Amino acid sequence: MHIIGIELHDNNFSGLDLSHPERGNPGIGGSEYLFVMLSAYLKKYFCDKYAVRIYHYSENKLPEGTESVIVSSEGDIVERLKTDGTEVFIHHVNRDLNWYEKIKETDVADIPWAHNYIHYPEVRAIASCENVKRVIFVGREEYDSYMDDDIMEKSAFIFNMMNTAECLGERERDYGKNVTYVGSLVPAKNFHLLAKVWPEISSRVPDAGLKVIGTGKLYSRNAGLGKYGIAESDYEESFMRYLTDDEGNILKSVEFCGLLDNEGRKKIFRDTAVGVVNPAAADETFCLSAVEMELHGIPVVSRRKHGLLDTVSHGRSGFLFKNEKEFVDDVVKLLSDRKLNDEMGRNARDIFKGRFEAADIIKEWSRNLDEVIAGEKPGYVKPAGNHSNDGKWVRMIIRTLRFGLGLRFIPSVCAMKYKIKGV
């Protein structure tokens, strides 16, 4: 029996029932939810092979059969890992770089799970840390972004998982002309870009409605909110001017639904014509919300870049736009053309209902864990398309120079970007 340690960052919420993630997200951040899913499904499908130990920070109800270890800090985790018999430890990226020095004091095989793009100093630390045996990226596009860097020698990608049977849903036959946004109301998720164009969308489709699922509290229950109680004060002001009348009242076409559990989201989805997620797609590595809406037969609109290329099929399950004009036109088209909307909604369900099935994805996790335990290195997977995304064609050339011709002194794209821009 191999002991697999998994870190859950639950320090921003407590008292929640996380014991049945297969029933859907109970209203926490997508990344946190997926760490719970991984824990539950490893235990469900491989209980004879792995013992699952969850290191976390707050009192929450965890999946049955997993071991709960409440810790106070990353340093506390390292001290426990030195003696508690954990063989493999899985955690989020964007850590204090000291982690990759401290983990060397243990015998643990370390696996960073990259739900976010990795800042270059951490890329360098991961690549040079002997304890890091594998990096797991959550999609093809994110994985391809590092193809020319040394980190690729210990990298693999595994798509995020969903319990398709629970997530599949149907829209009402007479669903309304509602646009539904799902995501945290923080600058990084770019809701303000949808708010900015809403007056134009509303003028072209006067009976359209906007429903917003999420608040500025999605990632922190203690976040201080602005006048309307929707998002942090400065950010709230940046988008509410587009969604209020001259007297400061929220437009009748707009409804802020707050944080909703799985059943609450399903109720909104049943009356939704168009789904919108992160309209800039900035730093999106996957976007679980896009898939969630597609599995309800809702076509999704977002930006044509990064992880959305993995989770939205442009022209089939929705539209991925290149500029603001396309954004407005795509939403209006789907609100106005019911035949096209229904066709794309059916496509969305058909395309994605099996692609991210948890029962299949967990087998990929098990294969990678077994390889790590056996000391095997991952193989490289060549790009499958989207060569214009994120300068991929440049990365392909540099990879050939660095790995094919042995010119390792040439810096990777992410190394060059860090030198030039500091990002």
C-alpha cells in the first residue's frame, strides 16, 4: 500500500461538507474542488493500491476513507513528511521557492499539480529539484507552453476530471435569452469585459438577461466587498458603472446570483442560452466552468487562447473570439438564432461528455503515480495543433534547438519572457 499525500488549500473556508465531490462543486474554488476530487477518486478506484492522506488547514468534512491531517503551514507539512511514511506528495504550484529546498530534506517524491501557469523562478526551482519527480499540467495547451524548457523532462498532462453523470443536464425547452457568467468576480477572471459590452448586447437583444454566478468571495470567504456586496470595492466600481442606471440601481436585465452549490447552478443553467467564462482567457489553464455548462447543453463564448482551446470547440460547442466586436457578435448570434444555439448545445454535450470523465482520468493519475514510484520518467508528447497559440511555433523551434541539437544554452521562451518582462 503506497501512501499518497495531497495538500488541500482550505484555509479560506471551513465547516463545509466536501465528502461527496462526485455530486458537484459545493461552492469552493475550482482548483480546491479538483484536489478533493482527486483524493476521493483515488480512494474509490484504487483503495487496494493507495492510502490517501489529505494535508489541509481548516476543519472541513473530507471524503470517506481518506486520512485528515490538519497543518499550520508548508513548513509544518515538510516536518511531517520527514517521518510519516508518505511516499508521494501532490500540491499546487505558486509556492514559496523555499519549499523546493525544504522538500529535499525528505525522501518524498514531489508532484506539483499546475492549475495555474508557473512563474519562471518556480519553473527553474522545479526543474532543478531532485525530489520533484513529475509535474502535472491540467491541459494540452498549458503543457505545450513549457515544451522548450528543462521542466519538460519531468512533465506530463492530465486533463481535469468531472463526474459526467452528475454534471450532465438538460435545458428547458423554452429556455430564456439569458447569458450566464460563472467565475470569481476578481480582476484575473475579467468579468468587467463582459460588463463593458453588456449595454450593447442588451440594446441589440432587448429581452436578454445576464445572470452572474460567483462573487469576490469565491476564493476567500473573508474578502471585503464594495457598495453592492458583489466584489472588492475598487473592482466592483470598475464594472458596476456598466450595469446600473443613472440612479445607481442595478439594471433589471442583470441578476447577481452569488455563490451557488451544484443544484443552484443547475437551476440557472436550465434557463441559460449562452455561457460566458473569463472573457480574456488570461492565465486560464483549463476552465472547469466552461465544461460544466457545455455538459448542460449550453454553448460557451470566451477568448480564443490558452486553456479554453482544450475545453471549447470553436464553431461547434461555442465561439472563441479574437476581439471585442467578435465577442458581442457571437453572444448576440447565439441569443438570436435558436436553431444554431440548439445545434451547438447538442454538440457541446456530445463532444465533452466523455472527454473528462473522472473514471477514465483517474486511471491516468494512477499510471503516472505508478511511474513515479517506480522511478520512471515521462515521455514527451508533441503538440497536436493550435500552433499560433501563445507563440507555440516559436517554442517548437527552440525545443528542436535545445533538445534536438543539444544547444541547451539557448533560453526557453518562458526564461526570455522573465528576463524581458519579469513575468
